[in-house]
Amino acid sequence: MSTIAEIKARLAGTGTPFRLVEGATALAQLKDDRPNAMPAAFVLIAKEATDDNERMTGTVLQRSERDVMVVIVTEDLADPLGDAAADALESLKTFVRGKLLGFVPTDMVEPITHVAGEVVEARAGAVWFEDTFSAPIYLKEQD
């Protein structure tokens, strides 16, 4: 199972506050800039950067730093100014971070850590928040 699939499974598991947990394709296909169920979480690899080869001889081994982004979308239509949605967002961020910090997916050897987070949109009672996590892997030359 891939890192993204494992993260999605953790976020969608028992006790989840999310009504929808999807990947990059579902995020790209949103109509009217709103998910059809909220709160929603979208999980995707946002960026990768690979270090130089760590070995002087033998097979190539490189550490690849992957930024996994969890896009959280929540709303509170009773409050068009967004204050109630912002309160809900804090709870959702706490849930996501609690599920991911220290988690080691099967294709990784180092735990996931938090990098950054930011509100990317807030209007009409909905708040979009991008939370970025470090999920490094090691790339090894195939024999």
C-alpha cells in the first residue's frame, strides 16, 4: 500500500470527523470549488526533492524528501463570516496532526513530521487549509 493510501485510510478510519477523504484526482475534479460533502480532506504528494547519492561504491541510495499535503475543507453555513468554520478547522487540524505525526507508513523508515500549514481560502462560510508533512523515503538502485 502506498504512503498516500495509508494516510487516507488513517484519516478515514473509525472516529473520523471527515465525511470525505480523497486524493489528488478528486481535488482536481471539484466543481464550483466545493466538495460535495464536508468536512473533507484531500491527500496528495505536493513536492519531492532528492539528496545526492549516499554511497561511494555499490548501488545508488538517495534520501527523497516528499511533502505530503492534506487539504482540509470545512464550512459552517450558519456563519458566513467564517468564525465558526475557523473553530471547526482547529479541531480538524488537531485530528489530522494526531493521526500523522510519528506515523511510519510501510514504504518508509522514518516517521512523518509536520512542516507547515496555511489557510489558502476563506469565503462564504468555507475555509480551505493546506497542512504539509514531511514523508521521506529512500530510493535505491534496482539490482
